[in-house]
Amino acid sequence: MLSVPSQTRIFLCADPVDMRKSFNGLWAEAQQRLNEDPFNGALFLFTSRARSRLKILYWDGSGVWVFAKRLEKGCLSW
């Protein structure tokens, strides 16, 4: 079971990211584009150019999670 503390910070990378990236690639994006340390326990959100896919990077203290979502219709908007 995954539980995220209510005070968890969320960082959104507004620029599109290559959705072929996984753990290491998204980790590098969080460090380079967002200038944040992924070890801080925040959620890092990344989207595709078409905004139809979303990936979330999360360090839970013992390992890294990558969550992925693909929209069947429409696109994400912020």
C-alpha cells in the first residue's frame, strides 16, 4: 500500500518530456529541469507533448515509484 503524507510537495514540469523515460530519465529531469532533489519525497509530474500521458516520480524512502496514466480521450490541462 502506498501512502503519501498530506504535506507532500508536488512539482509539475510544464515542458513536455519524452514518455519513453523511466526511473533514471525522470530522476535526471527532476534534478536538471526542476532543480529539485528527488530524495526529498515530493511528487514530480511529467507530461507528454500531446498532454495525453502523465508520469509521476516519487521516492517513498525505500525506493522509487513511477506511476503512469494514458488518457483515452482528451488531454490534460493545468
